[in-house]
Amino acid sequence: MNDDTKAQIKRAYEKKCEEFHAEVDNNVELRDLDSCLEAYNKAFEDWRYWYEGGKSSDCMGWKDFHILIETLDELIEKLIQ
């Protein structure tokens, strides 16, 4: 994957995150790809604790990961057309 495609994916992902966070509340917290993956890892760990009887999951981390996958899906569709 070339650098232009990587930059396009990152810009599209950050835009979608910004739109989502703006809908949730007025304090938009723009996340980059690294913080998204970190939030996903935390969400997965939290889910395991919850599943095993410990604590609740981090839904925001899950939602950010969903936004990333949705962004990649849309960009891949454009690239293969």
C-alpha cells in the first residue's frame, strides 16, 4: 500500500471519528489511528473482564474500531471499482 493510500485512509477515518464524536456530545475528541487501536485493545480487555465477571466494557473504544472498519470498507470499495 502506497503512502497516498495510507494518508487517505487516515484522513477518512479521522473525519468519521470527528463526525461520530460531534454527534455524541459537543466535546469532539479527534482520535488518530494509534489511539483507536489502543482503545480497541482496552475495550477487548474490559469485555473479557466483564465476560468473566469483572467489569463493564468500553463501548466508545468498540465504536471507534467499528468506524475504522467502516472507513476501510468504503475506501476499498472505491479502489476496486
